[in-house]
Amino acid sequence: MKDIILKAENISKQYRLGQVGTGTLSHDLNRWWHQIRGKEDPYLKVGEVNDRSTKGTSDYVWALQNINFEVERGEVLGIIGKNGAGKSTLLKILSKVTAPTTGSIKSRGRIASLLEVGTGFNGEMTGRENIYLNGAILGMTKKEITSKLDEIIEFSGCERYIDTPVKRYSSGMTVRLAFAVAAFLEPEILVVDEVLAVGDAEFQKKAIGKMQDISKGEGRTVLFVSHNMAAVKSLCTKTIMMENGRIVFEGNTNEGIDYYLKSNEYEGYRGRYVSEPTHKKSAFISLSLVDKENEVRTEFGFEEEIAIIIKIKIGEEALRGNVGFRVVDIKERVIFSSDVKISNFVDKEGECEFKVLIPQKILAPNSLKITFIYHIPNIAFIDYLADCLSFEIIETGSDFAQYPGLDFGCVLLDCEWKNLSN
Amino acid sequence: MFCKKRLFAFSIFFCTGKILLIVEVKVKKALQENSFKMNNVNDNKDWLFEITPKNKFFSLNFKEIWQYRDLLFLFVKRDVITVYKQTVLGPLWYLIQPLFTSVTFTIIFNNVAGINTGTVPPFLFNLAGITVWNYFTACLTGTSDTFKANASIFGKVYFPRIITPLSVVISNLLKFGIQFIIFITFYILYCFKGASLALSPLVLFFPVLIAVMGVLGLGLGMLISSMVTKYRDFSYLVTFGIQLLMYLSAVMYPMELIKNKIPAFGWLVEYNPLAYIIETSRYMLLNVGEISILGLSYTLIVTIAIFFIGLLIFNRTEKSFIDTV
């Protein structure tokens, strides 16, 4: 049997948009009048899906709608989604900061949250006093804190400053101290939101390591909300992807991250980009991705030849410049760059067109973006077009076709294998 | 023959074995079902807590508050520590305010307006009233913006919200204590100067009176803080209302006086529970005025009523105030 520690049933949360004013008062009175007569809240029926970018007709939106999930003991659940997808609202409900409009959450353990670090930190008090205060706010007793005080101070790495008021701390030190307190909390369920966005690399690594210890070694359950896919990937055993207040994906972390990345930016690929005709003397005019027949395309097979057609305007000063591009994949990993001297090809001003051939059977099946740079090396940028082309290499039978979802690198190289045993 | 027998025995053995096996499977199944059922039962019973949209009508979790007692203590400590930080005069501010107010009141109400305080020096009379009154206002103003002032903490972390107003009431006791020491100092000073002062034996009940005052301030503060979350109008009402309320609470005059001088408005003071507390505390400390059992019982009932109404509304608000604050 699964050991379910947390269960969310039909969680929904409605928010009223706009400002609190006389309109709110009339709605309150109306709601109260319905309540007296034993009727349902009239405003629960209205409300729209929460999409930040579209204009709605109603003053009410559903920040969360019909959220159902279960978390097992010892599981690290990642919650990902765009800004405004409802992640933080969900965590707020989980940590009892606000109540859901409908539905219920049942829990078998204490939940402590780390929604934003430094909660209740008082600048006037010393680090030590703040450890006690913060710990108590998070639900520890004084005795518990005293027994862990040394460990907390050591983990935070702020030993030197521990008796200095926190207002003298750098923001990084404050975060370290706050995370240290929370890391030594002993709730059965720990809720973490975006803490790792701050702090230096060394501390982030430490924090992730600590969270892994918490979930693996001590069997603690963690709910982790982040935009940092690397952190989600290394920590979470299961992932929920949210969109407009609903759960759109639930399951394996790797698949969840792919889902997130795809839905985020790669809604459509762009095979051709035409720059605005500018008054600049030197600039990109147009860029396109073409196949062997010079047709613009955005999807290429693994074994296909890919070419980039670059059309530029060359002014006088740009004659000593370079044109180059950089290819990055969906996880923002840079795969390769290419750069040429313009003077190798032309020696006078005017328009010029280049064709760049990208060798086939090297780029691994992936979603890719290209950034173009037109520059005088180490002196000036003439033109810069970030992520202006995007395309996909489709799996058409590489050696790794049998392992879908596995990350086997950005490029596939035909390595030579030899048998030495004979 | 032997072979047949053996076979027979074997087949019996085999059969029983099979039966045993079947029985075992059945038992296992039953057990499984049972455990499944039990698990279902567990599903409903075993939960530590449940987060739902609405509170029950009155749900104050005393056990939870007790668990967070260290937090209460730390909040009080924080208030005490941080209040004098970066001030030159520090706790002296606590002394300056009541002293200057008493002096002003003495000049205006006793010297100019000619209110008679009997055998008690007017300054001491006013100081007693102001000290007690100050505790009430500190509690009320401190608690009445609980939700607004702590929105940033409340928005991130859960703990029983009532801890915050409780800590305000307790840490203000300290402030009251300092101001009360001033009162005692002046009391002794006036005694040496030969004023005829006497404590009432009822002074033993003075702490109870102060507790009632604190509870009243807490109840009213919780009530107002809940309403401030949505409609800020109430916070203006508090600053303005407290000023007016002081004139209705017999702070700078004996209760008797208003009844005699303006009987038409005397009921305003008579129905004000605060007036009874201040009048009684002056009776206890200075042995002036009167003590009214009826008035005190009325005060007690009103205090308890306000406290529970405040608690009720506070509890209802704490669940989702963060959406409206």
C-alpha cells in the first residue's frame, strides 16, 4: 500500500480582481444576504480561467481549479509552471496561509513552509536571536532550537556575524541563515518556494544537497516550487506542471521538465526572420533556415543537411567585422558557435548573402535556437538578434532512438569502437 | 500395491496441500481485503489535520496555542528589545509622555477649568488615570492593526495568529509597569510632602483590574483588526475614536462630576466600561471616588462579551485575510 502523507482534493481558489472599494461592499452584502437565506455564494458560479494575458469580462478569476494530487511519504514533489500558473497560491494553501475557496487538504504530518526566506527576521536583532525567533515562527520549540543551534550556525556559515544585528548582513548571508534555520526544522512535510534563486553557487549546491539529505536520508517529504529546472531535476522524484490554475502534467520529472520547456517557449518554430529595414549602415537583413532544395523549414531530420542563409548590409566600418551565430538547445546549453571574417569574402560596401552549411548527423534530436551576432571582435556590436530562429531536429533513427526521454547529450558523434580482446 | 498406497498417500497429501494452499490464498485475500478496508478507515481517521475553506463556528485550538508558547515569549522579547533601538532617550520616552500629559491636564482641567479632585493632588489624580488609560490605548492600537502590520509574516508562514495580539498585550504590560513605577515615585513624593493619601485595602485587586483592561483592549483590538483587513476606514476610526473615548472614560475627572454637571450626557460615561475601570483603579490607589459593584459587574460582562466576539471574528478572518488585506 502506498503511504500517502498529503492529499489534496478538489482544491479551488477564487480571487476577486481590482481594488477593494464600494463595489466590494455591495458584493459582500449580497453574499451575506445569500448566506442568511441559506443559499450558495452567488459569486462562486462566475469566474474565469486565470490567464494573465487575456482580458476577461468577470471580476472573479480562479487562481486554482480542481487541483487533486497525492504525495507519498519521502517523496520530493516538484511543482513547475509559468509565472501566474498558481504554484505559489497552492503552496500558500498548503502552508495554511490562506484557505481554499473549495476543497480540502488532508495531511498526516506537520507542514512547515519556506515560502520566502527570512520570514519574521528582525533587522534589529542579532543572528542568534533571529534563529530563535524564526525557528519559533516556523513551529519549533525553544528547546529544539537550542539543541540544534550549533549545527544551524555552522550550516549557515555566518559564525562570525552571529551576534551582529541582521540588518548589517548582506542579502546572501540573510538567506543562508534563514535557509539554515529551515533546513533543521523537523516537520514531516517541508514546503520550499524559490529559495535557491538567491545565494552563491557554493551555497546553492549546499542547499540542494541538504534538501536531498532531507528527502532521501531522513525520509522527509518535500514540496518544491522552482523555475530552476536543474534544481528540480536533481531533487524531485515526481513533478506536477501547472498552467492557468490547473494541473496539466503529473508524473516523471524528466518528462515534466520537457513538457514545461516545450510549452513555454517553443510554441512555434521560426524558420525565417526578416529584420526591420533600419537606417543603420550595417545590419542583418534576413535570416532563414533552409533544406537542400533551399526551402525554408523548421523541422529537420537527424540525417538531413541544414543550411542557414544570412543576408546582411555591410557598411564601411563593418568591413573589418565578423558575422557569427550561436546555437543553443532548449535547456540553454550552448552547443556550438561559428564566426567568420567578412573581409574573407567581400571587400566593398553593399548587401551580401552567405550560406552556412551545418554538417548532418551531428546535432542530437532536440529543440534548438540560433542567436546571430554581427560584430567587430572585442570592439563593438553592430547587430544582435537573440534567439531569432528556432527549429527542431527530429529523431529519424539515431542510435539513441530506443531511449526516448533520456538525455544523452547535445551532439552525437560517430565514435570509433575497437575490439582489443582478440 | 505398495506403490499404489504410496501414490494414494501422496495424492492425499497433495490434495490437502492444495486445499491448504487454497485456504492460505483465501485467508491472504481476506486479510488483504481487511487491510484494504482498514486502510480506507485510516484514510478517514488518521489525518493529523485538514485544511478546509471554512472554520467551524468557534474553533480556538488551545493545544496549538500552547505548542507555540515559545513564540509568544519570543515575540514579547522582540518587542521589548527592538523598541528602544536607535533612540537616545530609550525607555525615558515611556516616562515623558504620561508626565507631560498629566501636567497639561492638571493645568487645563484643574487650574483653568477648576475640576475639584478633593484631597488628592490633581497631578497624582491625573497621573493615575493616564497610566491606566495608556495601557488600554497601547493594547488597542497595538492589536487593532495586527493583520495589516504583520501581513508580510502572515502571508508566508502559519502559526496561530492570536499569538501576535497576545504578545502585544503582554509586552505592553512592561510599558505599563514602567509608567506605574513613576506613579509610585510621585505617590511617595507627595506623601513626604504631607498630602493626605491612603491606599484602599482593595488595592490587592488592582492587577485583576489591569488584566480586565488588557482583555478589553485585546478584544476590541481583535475585532477592529479583523475589519481593518478589508476596510481601512476602521483604522482611521481607531485613532480618532481613542481621543474621543478618553473624554468619556473619566480619565481627568471623577465620574461623579459628569453626572452632576451634565446629567443629559452622563449616561455616555455611565455606559462606558472603561470609565468604571479607571474610576475603580483611582479608588484603589488614591481612595477617591466611588466603587460600584454593579458598574464593575457590568464592565466584566461587557469585557467578556467583547473578548469572545473579537475572538470569534478574529478566527474567521485569519483564514483568508491575506487575500483582502
